[in-house]
Amino acid sequence: MSANPSRRNLLADAGLRVLAREGARGLTHRAVDREAAVPTGTTANYFNSREALLGALASRIFERLAPPHEVFEQVGTLPPTLETAIHYIQDIVLRTTRSKDLTLALFELRLEAARRPELARILQETLARNFQLDLMFHRQARLPGDAAEIAMLHFAIDGLLLDLLTVPIQQKEQTLALVPILVTRILAPHLEMDPSVQT
């Protein structure tokens, strides 16, 4: 397998566009070659199986959806308030909806993983690793809640994103307005338990 990281990223990004646009059935090595405008066989040279390609796409999504460097520099410097938690979650929603193709590709990968055990193993490892990073971020920011609350936020935000990016049950503005309410209802019960966290 070739080891040129910039070419691997170029191919993975092309694969994510194909996946978001055409779904898992449209994702082939040749389709990625066409999307990336590279010679036929290039993608197969870098990713020698469908599972390898899908696994690379899973990793690439989280690289591209990661917060900008300045967000990590702020961790622990902002006050550990409910308002700060809301700010971080709203930032996640804005980044993931602005990167619609990436978020749709992630949903496609999760659906495909339900049918492909090998992809499920790779994707589960990636999701678990990123969940632990989210939990570490939350703790370093000294925000209310523990692993259960962070999991609930994931479940709620995933559902909210699915609604925003597919067929919505209400106007987008109404759904976005629910983000502060959602965060408050999940995290506010922990404010009484941790006097260092403020409302």
C-alpha cells in the first residue's frame, strides 16, 4: 500500500463526497478515482479492499470534523458554566451542519456498518476513541455531567443532526433553538451536585 499521506487524504475526501452524494452502494474504488480525478486503480492501490476504504473514510471524517486548534487552547480557561457547555454544543452543531457532506457520510457509514461486521468493528473503535476524547475535553473544561450525560448529548445531537440534514419534522430555526434547552435539561441536574459549576 502506498504511504503518501496527502494522496491518501485526497482519496479519502473524494470518497466522503461520493458516499454523501450516492450512498454506500455508489462507493466504489473507481467512483473515488473519478471523483478525485486520478488514474483508474489509484484508490485500490491505497485501499486494497472495500473495508479498508470504508475504515479510512471513518477515520478521515473525525479528522475533518475536529474542532479548530483555538477551541482546544480555550479548554479550562472559560468559566465552567452551563452557558459554556451550551456554547461548545452549539459550535459542534454549527460545524457539523456546515460540513453537511461529512455528517451525511458518517450516517451512511453507520448504516453500512450495520450490514458489514468488519466495518462495524473498525467504526466502533473509531467512535469509542472519539467518545473518550469528548469525555476528556468535557472534564478538562470542568463542565457538569459525566460519561452518561456525554453519551446522552451524543444521542440527542445525532438525532438533531439527522433531522436537520435529511427530512425535518419542523423548521430548521425551530430545531436549532432547541439546542440550549436540550443541553440544559441534560446537564442542569448536575449543577446542584458540583458547586464549582455555575449557571
